[in-house]
Amino acid sequence: MRIKLYDIAHSRAGDKGNTLTLSLIPYNADDYPLLCTRVTAEAVSRHLEYIVKGEITRYELPNLPALQFVCQQALTGGVTTSLTMDTHGKSLSYALLEMWVDTELMDTE
């Protein structure tokens, strides 16, 4: 079965210059292994390929539990130079939550 991330997690966004940070936090800590398996930096890069022009690095924060993605070249130059409507990239947290994931791992455990 496939679901969208917003069914099992929420997200927050932050910015520094042209770099966007996205956190992904499961509603239920039992879903953290699924997120670790399915929501890779490569998968997020494919999902946001038309938005993020640079490298995406993923950090695992198992004690929270949460994932953090640092997205380079994601804010069309940064807050002070961008002409986009969302210069801080806050709406991109919801763009991440629109990503489809396979729940096979969740169903077998």
C-alpha cells in the first residue's frame, strides 16, 4: 500500500540564506523505522527536483524521533534576493508531506 507522508508525519521548515531545512516527525514513534527506510535523501531529491537545485543531506535524530533534510540551493537565492511568494520556504514542508511512500515495511512488522 502507498500513502502520503502527511498521513503519518508532520513537517517544519527553516531557512538560512539559500539553504532550506525540513524536519519530518512521525505522529507515532513506531513509524520512524518506515521513514528511515523510505524517505531517503535520494527519494526527497527526486520528489523536490523542480524546487531544490542543490544537494540534499539527511540526518537521523532517533532520540526525537525525526529526520532532518538540509537542502542546498532551495530558496532561489535566499530571503533578501528572491522574488518568490514564499521566500522562507515554509510551504515546502507541506510539499515534502505530499510525497508518496510504500508502507510494505509497516505492514510486515
